[in-house]
Amino acid sequence: MNWKRYHRQIIIPFFGEEGQKRLEKARVIVIGAGGLGSPVITYLAAAGVGRIGVVDHDKVEVTNLNRQTIHAGRTGENKAISAVKYIHQLNPEIEAVAYPFMLSPDNILEIFRDWDVVVSCVDSMRLRYLINDACFLLKKPMIHAAVFETEGEAITFTYQNGSPCYRCIYPRAIEHETPGIFGFTAGFFGTIQAAETIKLLSEFGDILEGRMIRVDLASMEWYEIKVRQRDNCELCSGKIREINPERYGHI
């Protein structure tokens, strides 16, 4: 890689060349190339993460473009393929892989097995459960965020040392109609996900393990919620030992 591209982050004392080498070797898969996925993909590629995978079965629509900034000019194209084109334009040194189809209980373990970190940028709770469960079983860290209008949340799950999982926070799925969203809300929380991913890979700073941040950008109120492993969590307690399609219903 041409390290001159990354000079401004390499000169950060606690990051340096070692941090850049870790990013260069890293493999990160982003699930969803939408409002959250756009800033995640942008900042991971710009930072020099060596291999980035993008999973998305949807096509780009004009209503996406207030927040899904990586797809400008590519309406009608599959989002994963569009995202890979964007990555190559932004940073030709990055290896990018498109998965232009839906994640399912049948393919998720095979897809996740070759990646170091999973970034969840999806808007379905059932799909979040599937991603969470697969990451737990494979012991792959998962960076989560969710957004609504001007609000959102973010947390990092490492599934290590008794840390909680997504089911510990949300034991039951509550699906809502597609919410309204400002582009800046998705951009804000997607950037937090990118930061968490880079910190985790480069081994600096404090990640959001065991603590969820919630922010309302309308009032600029910030909350930090301590999250612990729930005693009767189906996943953490060992009740869930495999990916059973019947558990996730229609995704």
C-alpha cells in the first residue's frame, strides 16, 4: 500500500505504523450498504482497511439518496455492487467483495467465517438476531447501530469474558414500519461504527463493550447505558447452539 495516503493518521502517536499495519491486514464485512453503511464503508476504505465485504440485496432508489451517499448516480443498481465500485474509486488499494444477496440462516456462517469483524447496518430486528447469533457462535466481534429520525444507539459486542449480546438488550423482536430518518443521523452513528471498528482492529482507545450510547441529535442529549449479560438470555445461556431457520421467521 502507498502509506503516504494514510500519513495524517500514521503520525498520531498512539496509532502509528503498527496501527496502520493492523488495518492493512484486517478483513471487515459490512451488512447493509444504506444510511449507516455509507459512512462505515467510506471511513473504513479511506483508513486503509485491507479487505472490505459488503452484503446487500436491495437496489438503489432515489429515496435512499438523502442518506446513502455512496450511491450517487447509481439508482437501480444493486447496493453491494454499487458500494464496491465506490470503494475502488475512493481507494483503489482496497480489496472489496460484493455479496449482492440476502443474508439467511443457510449462508450466514459460511459468509462470516472468513472475516475478522462484522458491522451490522441493518434495520430489521430479526436480521440483527441472526447476525448476533452467528457472530456469537463464530466468536466474531459485531459493531451495532440503529437509528430513528434524529435518534440512535451504538454498541460493540465482542462475545468475550461474559460480555452481553444483542439478545441481552432486546429479548423480543418488535418490528416497526419503515421510520423517517435524517441523513445526518445515519451519518453520525455510522461514523461511530467506523470509529469502533478501527479502534478494535488497531487496539487503541476504549470500545463500547458493555455500554450502549444513545443520542438524540435534536436536543443533543447523550446517554450511556451499562449493559450486562442477562441470566436468561437464550444465546448466552447456551440454549441456542446453532442457526435454526425456524428461529428467525421472515427476514
